[in-house]
Amino acid sequence: MAAGTYPFLARIKPKDFARLLALGEITLGSALLVPFVPAAAAGAGLTVFSAGLLGMYARTPGMTKEDGIRPSQQGTALAKDVWMLGIGLGLTLDALTERS
């Protein structure tokens, strides 16, 4: 499914992709939880990850209804991830605009 949206992923074996995706999710989750990772870095990582998911949602046929925005039954699982984009942007912007 990801290779249909992001063609460069077709070169990666599905088993390797699943491992890399799991490693990325664990790494990102750890970065969000540990106190020594800067909030801007963790927020940027979450923003990039969620933007990739939302890109897949927007570009994969059948994920949205005819209007191209509202999720279909199949797209609900990806559309709900929009909150991650908001949290990632919030963390990043807050860290970058924080006064010392």
C-alpha cells in the first residue's frame, strides 16, 4: 500500500519495510518520551512521520469520499492520524518560539 503512494518504497522488500517502519515508530516514540531529546527534534520527527501517513491517505484511491477530503470507511484508520500532525507542529513551534 505504501509503495503505491511512494514509488521509491517498491525497491524495499515488504519484510524489510515492516522492520524499518517498526524501528522508526519505536525510535520516534522513545524520542517523544525521554527528557533529553529536544522537543523541537521530537516534534519535527512526529510531524514528518504523520505527514507521510496523511500523504498516503490523500493519494491512495478509495481512502476518501468523492469530495477528496472526508474519509471513506477504508480511510478512517489513516485520517485519524491528523492529530499527530497537530501535536508534532505544536511541539516544534513551541520549542522554536520559547523564550529563554
